[in-house]
Amino acid sequence: MKIKLGCIADDFTGATDLANNLVRSGMRVVQTIGVPTVPLAADVHAVVVALKSRTIPAAEAIAQSLQALKWLQAQGAQQLYFKYCSTFDSTPEGNIGPVTEALMDALGCDFTIATPAFPDNGRTVFKGYLFAGNVLLNESGMQNHPLTPMQDANLVRVMQAQTQRPVGLIDYKTVAQGEAAIRARIAELRSLGVGVAVVDATSNADLLLLGPALKDMPLLTAGSGVAIGLPANFGLQPSLQASQLPAASGLQAVVSGSCSLATNAQVAHFKSTGRPARAIDPASLMNGQSDAVVQQVLSWAAPLLKGGPVLVYSTAEPDAVKAVQAQLGVAEAGALVEHALGSVTRGLVALGVKQLVVAGGETAGACVQALGIAQLQIGLQIDPGVPWCHAPSAHGGVHIALKSGNFGTEDFFSKAFTVLA
């Protein structure tokens, strides 16, 4: 089977975020967990290959991304899309820039765009600067991210520090003039030797104007917002059939590892409703105690699940996170928590949980891998960027929502199950 759009995402929640926007615009989409080892068997318009490559060494991220590219090319992908977070976060050395250039080299293309704009979730780009809501990115809380703190909102500057190719800008005035003006600006930048152009977008209207100008571009790099303008390039229109999932059943649970401001508020809201919630202190996982802590959590959850959703979380305020990292080290603290939450997730599913919300990109990767999920069918949107998905082959079928830490309304954890009902 030949697919129209082949996508590579640098984390699991970001992959479902992208797939969600494609589905809403009329594409049938399947998301794979990692690079498949066999040809595509599903009749879909697009495939999103979900990697866990945002924070690994750049060389490893490049190798995984090129492997994904090779598989997508074998499925006949007409256009490639490298998807990163709408907060454009990565380490100072990458991995957005290095992966972008490696994909450009592999495809033999000399130009691509870069824009994390996702207006539905308050991520806008203006004069090359990324805003989260009404503030610059580096004033939004992202400056305190435990793994990828963002201290600069100027995307041209951030991207230039990660790439060998010159980086330019397609500004809001050009975008507002539509396809012809955008194409002319692209031609001008290419003539100047620019290889990557950051694109302004402050609304969905901007993204829809941008879409037609990207029709013939071999590689796109962006957050998920650009996706809303692409299906029309392939003659597709929005359709409810694209988001149909099997009926939901089983028990309900939430597992949260994100420490973002949004997820902290969601944890607090869930607790305020009186629903059962249990915190995991990362320090308690030290010295080989992780398995014991996991068993304690599962023993706590088992009698409560029949009464409705329970929450297990390691979410904490920035100061608390820094204290644990100072004691354990950033990498070890993260790995301990991910392993524990993955084991908790596997245990919850064994107890009969079939409807699962997971918050946090790194947490989502750990939990999906712990469940052995290889493929996800993308369904209805809960909040912008977060759809329900269905893993047909995992434990008899599991509905799962993978929520980026910064996404979702305050009542997201409760609302999610209502949407699925």
C-alpha cells in the first residue's frame, strides 16, 4: 500500500498530537511505536512513526530518524514530515537541527521550513519568536523544564545554533498574502543559500494559507499545527469516518509523569474532585526499592478501580524536581520514574484497566513500551493535540490517550473518560 504522508515524531505524545490533526482534517492515520519491521498492512493515508528521540544523543536520534525515513519511503510516502514539540524544546546541541539536516541530506533537498506553531494550544510564532499563550516561551514555565529547559524564544537563533545551513524567516506579512507570496519568499531565501526557514503563524488561518505553498516540498519540519493544511493538498476533506474507534470497555486510570504547569493543575483538579490519587516520590525508588513501591501502588489501586478512575502521579513543582535531580542526577531520576510508571501501567492493565490516560512525553514512551504496544489507531480529539487512540493487539485491546505535558484543560483527566463513553 502507498501512503500519502510519512511522518517521524520525536516522542510518543507528539506523534498522537500530529496524528490527531491529520485525522481531524480527513486523513485515516495509524501510529506505529518505533520503526516497524514489516510492511504496512493498514489501509490509511498517513503513518506517524513515533520515536523516543527528543532527549537522546544527537547521533542516536539521527540514526533512528533515518531508519524511520527508509521504512516510510518503502511504503511509498509522497511527502515526509518531521514532527517536534510545539515548544520547540530540545538540548542546545539538538536534536531538532541535526535530525532536520540528516533528513534533508538523505532526501537530497536543499530547503525546508520549521515552525512549531499550534494556535489551538496557544503556541504562536511572530517575527520568529515563539509564544506560549501571551508570553514568550522562556517566560512560560518551559525555562524550568527538567530535561529540555528553553531560555530563548527566538527560533531563528535557536535553530541556527543547531544547524550548519543558514536559517531564515518567512514572516507574518508574507504568510498573510498567501500561497504565491510564500512561494516567492521561499525562492528568494533559496537564492540566498538559506536551507531552513522559520515560518510565522499566529492563527489557524495562517496555517491554512501556508499549506498549499508546501505541496511540492519533499520534507516538512514542524509541530502538529502545519498538519491541518496538508490533507487538502491530497484532495481530502474532514470526515467522521477517519476517527472511528472500537467501543470502549474496562476500568479507567490516569498515569502522570509530566511536571509542566498544565499537568500540575490537572493533577490538582483531579484530586479536588475527591477521586483517589497516589503520588510516587522519585527518592523512594532509590536503592533497588522501585519494585516494592510499584507493588504498593498496585495494591492501593486494586480495590479502588471499580469505583471509577484512579490517578498515579510523580508530577511535582519545579523546585521539588530540582531537589530530586540534585540528589540522584537528572538522567537517573528520570529513568527511575519512567521505569516505575511503566511498571505501574502494566500492572494496572493486568488489573483490568482498558481506558488509560498517560500524561508526559517521556512517561508516555515508557508506558507504551511497557505495554508492548506496536501500533495505535487514532480516534476522537479530547482537547487540541490529544486524541483517544486504540491499541488493538495489546492485552485484548486498550484505549489510551497520550497527553503532552503542556496540553489539555484543567479538567482534562476527568473529561477524557466522558468523551470516550
